[in-house]
Amino acid sequence: RMRHLRSICNNQYQPSTMSLAATGGGAGMAGGGGLAMSTMAHGGPSAMATHQAHSQQHGHSSIPGGTTTAAPGTSYAALGADLLDKNQSFLNSKGVRAVSSLPIVAVDLYGDDVDVAYFPPMDEEDGSNGGEEDEMAVMMKQMVKMKKGCLAKNVTANAVSNGGNIILKRDDSTAYKAVKRFLTKGEGHDDVLTNAMGSSSSTDDHNESATTIVIPRPQLIMGTRKPSDFNAAAKSAYDKYTPNSSSSSSQSNNNNNSTTSPQLIAEEDGATNTTPLSIKTIAMDGISAPNGDDFDRVALSLKLNSKKKAMTILPEEAVGLLIAQVKKSVRDEFVKDFPESDLANGNNNAAAGGEDGEEEGDSYMDFPPAFAIPGWATLDSTVEALIDAAGSSSGCGPSLHQRSIAACVGALVPPVGKAAQGASSPAGSKLQQLLSETMQSKDAAAAKEEAKEAALARRDPGEVDPFVPLVLLVGVTNEGIEMTAVQITKPQGPDTELHCPFGNINVISSVCYAHGGNDPLSMVPKALDELREQVGIVVPESEEPTAIVTYGSVGSQKHLAKAVTSVLTKYGKEGENSDDYDGWDEDIPIVSTGKGCVSMGLAVLAASVHGRVKLVVSVKGTDGKLRPKAKLGVSVQDVATCAVAVSFNYYGGAENKWTEPKVIFDFDRRVPAGPYQIDFTAAECAAHLANGGKGIEDESELIEKAKNLEGSRGIPDREAAALKCRFRLYQKTSRGGGDDDSGWIRVGNDMKPLSMEHSQKDEGESGDDNMVAIESAVLEISLSSVGIITTKLITNGETIVQATKSARNSKLLRWGTIIGSVLFIGGFLVKSYVEERIFDRDTQRVLAYYKHAAANSFHDGDERQARYLVWKYKGKKDALWRRLEAKYGVPVKHAWEWDDEEEDGAKDDDEAAEDLDGEGEEDEVKGEEL
């Protein structure tokens, strides 16, 4: 992508087409958006890490039934081969294995001096004999490792980083050709470093001279879409390179800054630009003017040769040169430290899987990098640009970590070369010793108190919860301030893992601000107030901080400690007469760290996610045997240092019709977070549009109005509303308040969630003329630990007309299925009922027949025999009646016919009896006559 843009901007060639995917845009270049927001799956938009209060003991718990010692004969290298941190989405097992023989380069890119450290490759001798090694051999190897101490090494003193500035030689033909080749072809890093880049010794305080051009810390502006999006640090660093028209513009961050961001450098034919370095806004296609969308980029114009046209360089390309510079320095140091390694013998390409055409001088570009990113720089566009700048041919992406967490790990790493008296392993750091002593004393006091209460209650003492120390990490640079509260748990001895004395770091809150003033310490009271408030909300049961750790340069740490102590003293005075005093005062110990604390901790963190620093435990399997299992050396539960919001527009993107940004991921959210789902339907969009585009807050009202717009009658309204629906993502890293004027920054282009391009596109049709409306869609939004936003749009691709027909057909099919099922099942019920009635009738017919035809026989009154005959002659009843009649000589009649016959017979008998008594009548007559 960079080479493509590069050649266009330098008028080398003009390609006919360009893929839209080349613009990147981690927040979703591929449309999507939302209307009726579903309930947040993670606790609501303002949800902080309140659910983490008790999570510190669960994030890195021991394996049930396991121990902390490895089984004999374990191949530790094999165990760590597939051990990856799932939060590092740019790492995969294949890429990690490809660079397992190369050192990891840890770069504190945003430090004042760009500290650099490296972690050596995995030891090939670990477990080389497999199961042939006995337990003693394994223990001896472990003791050797403990004796070696920390394997990470800080090489800042030997790394030529120029304080993060890029210094290029001016009016040098060799330098010009090297830079031009790098920008047009994307290769020749070593040529640029050797022939085009200068050192800080050749300049006066990193300022431009007649022979050099200085690009000041390009990492501050990489990935930025327009100068108005610069944070305070970037504005301060590039103020003199930005025209007054840019600085005086008062454009709102919530608006679509169309062509109002001017191209600051006009490279017209015949024009001569005499400015050595300046800023301009370009479009990614290199042809059209900036349009205020995600295809715009802030770029730098370099006048390396006064007789030639200026060249355009993206900030991430300049950062790529800086990364190449530190990787080369690491390569030189590593070769000195490990002269017998394959890298020292020139076998890097084979080990890293490099391409055959790769230049031998650029082989260090395959080194896996790791970057520490401060909270105020965790923007999607910035991190995406950093990933582009760190690209390598080895297939292994960068390891990205929050800078404050790297400082925490670095503060816990044992000092290099310092061992306790008579100890076989290096002594612990000051922070480790303070935390261990505090935890032991607190646990002992709690156990003593529990034993006392148990004795008074005459019961056995129970287990007490282990003390969880709260540690504040405070760092300041010339460009920003970071304050982070963490809880550190799960102590690990040097015999289990030397580099990580504690196995779990649970982040509570992180407050970060970028600044560009001359007094960065002026933001300490504001940041500390906010951090104290957040800690009280998230972990109200926590005690006062066990320690405050400062990191940065030695001078800045001294001034920072004084500023923090001053604020803590104020807290102590204010809480003297308060019942809710939380114990924050000047008595909290402040622990300073070394200059390379961040880079050293970053190297250990990267080694942990690469599987080089791990904890091996023995787990009992189902067969009862112990088997080794590798775990991350340190587990980190991060929180968001940025906020993400969404906005909707129902008028085709009209600037004055956007809704207010609604936060979906707030500060201090547990990350990675998501996916957060937003459901879109054309009916709801039409309901919002009919309401004046203001949005309907009442969900029941929205559902009712949307239901009225469904069906074929509402197709025109739904189509019009769906085509006008727009969705936008925002992000910010500053909490606001006080003198902070930073606001929401747009991420990606405006999305059209309910529009799609027609599959049968006519020649000549493009843009909105060839868009069709779809009925519904679902957008999923996720946030990573370093601010990368990912979106996924899910839809079945049906247009509104198709969806209406499908719904109608589905309705008819549904009712047809219901009716058919009822008829089918009802038919069986009716049939069963009729057959049962017929069966009972015939049974009674047989019983009645036997009663009259074979009275007093075995069959007379035998209901079972009658039912059997009816069942046996099912479907052949006529045959049954004929056989019965032939056998007994009596016609077979229905049961009620026998009853009628009996009644007639009884009547006849009565009449006959009256005739037999006729004598009485004669006497009576005679009596009458008499």
C-alpha cells in the first residue's frame, strides 16, 4: 500500500485502479451501522470494571490437581511452541515458530529516548534429550537458568534512535537515491540507514541544519486523517510545520470535514518548493483532492534535493525507518553477545523463513517486534499505522502492549547481575521485595486475627483471603502522562519463573492524557484525582496503595515523585477528619525504576506471549499420570484506555442531522470487549425518519411504529429510509474536563448498513445510483486492548421487496403448515375415534349374538373372546357374520335388534297370558250378566 501511494505522489506512475481495502481502517471500512440498539452484553455503555473486583484470583489460577514443578524429561521448548496469548490477534503459531530462532525487539516508541531491549531466542538445549533426562538433569538445568538471571537485555545506549527523530541527509545524491528507492519500491532499508540517515551528533539538538532534515517523532502523527485530529503532543511537535489556516480552523470533530482540510503543499507543474519539511493532506489514490473521509492521510513533504521535486513520505514509513534502525542495532548487539548463534554465522534467512530474494543487509527486518503504546495513543488509526510500519516477510506480526503494563513488568524483573549474598539466583527488584514483605505481613496479621476470633468462638480457624496489593504506576514523558492502578497477585518463586515474580496483573483503571505544554507535571493533580475516584468505584474494599511506581527518565521521575507527594499530602490533610478516608497520603512509598524499565518489561511481556517465558506445571490426567503443561509467564487483564461511541443519521449523511455520540465501550472497560451487536431494520429506520430523524427513545413506541410500516404498503417508506441510513464510529483517548479540549475522532468512513451494491451493475452506473435497500442487518463491534476496532456486518442480502415477498410467502407457508398439520393430526384422531366406536359396537353385537344363539355356553358373556373375534376379522366382518349364522343357525343381528325382539316377545307373552286367563272374563261377564 505504501509503495503504491508513494509512486503516485512522486509522479512515478499512475495505476488505473486501486483496491479500497488498501486503505486499511481497522474500525470498519466495510460498512455497517445500527438503529435499534440491543441491550449491551457487557453491562451497558457506562460499564466500567466493576465486575473485576474479585477477578484477580481467577484470571491466572492454578490448575486443579497440579503442582508448580515440571515432570522429568520435559521439553520446555516444545511446550512453549504453541503457547500464545489470545489477546494478541496479530500473532499465530506458525509465525511465532518461524521467528523462534530470532531475538524479540522491544521498542518503547513513545518514550523520550525510545528505549530498546531484546529477548534472545528460545534455548534449543531445553529438553533436547526428551525423556532420556532424569529429574536431576532437569533440576541442574533449572539452576543454570536461575544463575543466568534475566535474559532480556537493554541496548538503548548502543541503539541509534536519535530520540525518536528521523534525521536525513540533505542535498546528497546518494542519500536521495536511497530514500527514493525505499519510497517507491519499499526495499533498501539498510541502504537508507547507511547512506541517508544521520545521527543526533550531526545536528544541534535535533534541529534542522543546512545538511540535514529532521522529522520530529513521526509516531505522533502516523495514521492521522487530517491535521485537526492531532492531539496536544502532535500539535506541539508539528506546530511550525502547519500553516496558520490549519491551526485556526474550528471544525468540529463530529462533522464530516469534506474539502475543508486543505492540501498544505501544492506540487503544481513547474512549482519550486523550498521548504525542507512540511505537512500536507493527501488522498490515498494520489490523484483526487482530499475529501475528508477515511481515504485521506496526513503526509510529509521532504525536499531532500534543492534541485528536484519534493518527495512525499507517510509518517508510518518514517516510523518504519526508525524501527529498522533499532532492529539493526539489536542485531549488532546480539551478534556480540551470542557469537556462536546462527544469526552471527549468517543463517538468519534460513531460520526466519525469509524469501530468497531478500537482501542480506535487510535480514534484521524479520526480527519480531514488540511495542509499548501509551493510553493516550491507543487510537485505531494510530495502531493500524504502527502495524503497517512494523511489517516483515517472516509472517509474524507485532506484539502490542499497554505501556504502563510494560513498566509494571519491568519494575518486577530482577536487576541484571545483582545476586543476593549466597543466593543462586538474582535478588528481586525493590518493588518485588516490597510487595512480598507486605503480603506476608498482611497475611500473617489476618491469620492471627482469625485465630483469635476462632478461639473466642471456640471453633477451628478458617482460611483467610490473601492480601491483594494495589499498585499505582505513574509515568510522564514530554508528550503525555499515564496513571494506572493494578492489583498484583499469584507470587511465583525464581524456581518456577525468574522473569515474572508475580503471575497475574489485574488492571483496575488507567488515566492517560497527551499534552504539549512545557510543564507536563501540571496534569498530575487532575489525573491522580480521576484515578483515585475510579479506584474507589471499582474496588471500594481495597486498602490504600501499597506502592507508587514511577517510570521514565531519571530526571522526570524525580520531579514526578515530588508532584505526586504534594498531591498525596493534600489528600492526607483533607482526610484527617473524614470518616470515609481511604488512606491515600504521603506515607505511601514511591518506588523509582531504571531508565530502561519499559523496554525491559516489554521484552519480557513479548517473550511471554511468544512462549519463551512460561510457567510449566504438572497436571494429573485421567489415567492418573502427571503431564507437563505450559502457561503464560504472566497473565494480564487489561482495561480500555479509550472510549468508543456511535452516531446515526437518517437523512443521507446531512451534517446537521447526526445524533449525539452514544458510548458503547467506555473507559476502564475490560478488554478485549465485544462483539457488541447493533440490529438494523428498514422499518425502524423509517419510524425514526418519520419522527423527524431525532430518534425514538421509547423502545415500545419504536416497535409499534415500525410494525405499522411493515408489509407491502410500507415498502416505499422503508426503501427510502434504508438508503438514507448512515452510521458513524467515534473514538477518543481523553476523558475530558478541565483544560482538555480533545473530543471525538471519527473512525473510518460513514457506513451504509442497509444499502448494498446491485449485483447486476450496468455499465456506467456507480455510487448511490446503483445501491439497493435491504431489509435488515446486524453489526458487530469489538475493541482490543490497544484500541483497535473491528466491525462485522451480517445480512442475508435480501432487498426490501424480496424480504416482503419472503415474509408473505413465509406467512402463507406457516399458516398452510399449521392447517395441514391440524388436518393431518385431526384426521388420525377422527379415524381412531370412529374405529374405536365401530370396534365396541361389533363387540357388543357378538356378545348379544352368543347370548341368544348359544345361551349358557362358554362364549356367552366372554368379552375377551368377542373382542378377539372382532380384531381377528377386522376388515372381514361379513365373513364372521356368515360363519356364526352357519354354525348356530341363527341370523346375526345388532345388539339393539335383539333388544327390540325381546320387547316384542315379552309383549306377546303378556297378551298370551291374558288369553289364558279368559275364564275370569267369562265369569265376570256371567257375573255381569248375572
